[in-house]
Amino acid sequence: MSDDNSFGRGHHPLPARLAGLGRYCDALRPKNLLSHKVFVDDGVHMLTIEAGHGFSVMREDMKSLLRAGLVRMQSNEPGEISFYFEEKRR
């Protein structure tokens, strides 16, 4: 993901804590990232990735995802997986 944290829609850039996931989790690297959506009322960021054959999330990746606030992983379309991250409250 870009260092300038600009991937996103409208006025909701990808939070820095999620932008850094690409360094640790292969699944969330920029080439696989299809979209970023923010559910403002719920404080949830949804990252949708292209998940090809053999997609996997390793133990260390899962630890990084959980630390970043992962609350759900879901597949709505074949070949796509959405990761839902809860916004951390200050």
C-alpha cells in the first residue's frame, strides 16, 4: 500500500495502521486490493481483495490482522474476500 496513505474513497483515507498491513500480510498487498469502503456509523473499514487459487492467511498474518482490529472476513463474490476492521477509538 502506498506510503502516502491515499488509497480510499472520498474523504476517508485508509488509516495508517491498515496501510502498514501490506508489509506483513501478503493478502493485503496493493496488487490484490480491489476496494476500500468505510461504514462511518459503525466505524468499520472494509478492504476487499482479489483472492486467487491457493489463498491463505498465515498465523503471523492473522496476528497482524487481529492487532489492526479485524472483526470479520467474508466472501461475497467468487475470488474476492472482504476484511472488516473496527476503527480504534481514542
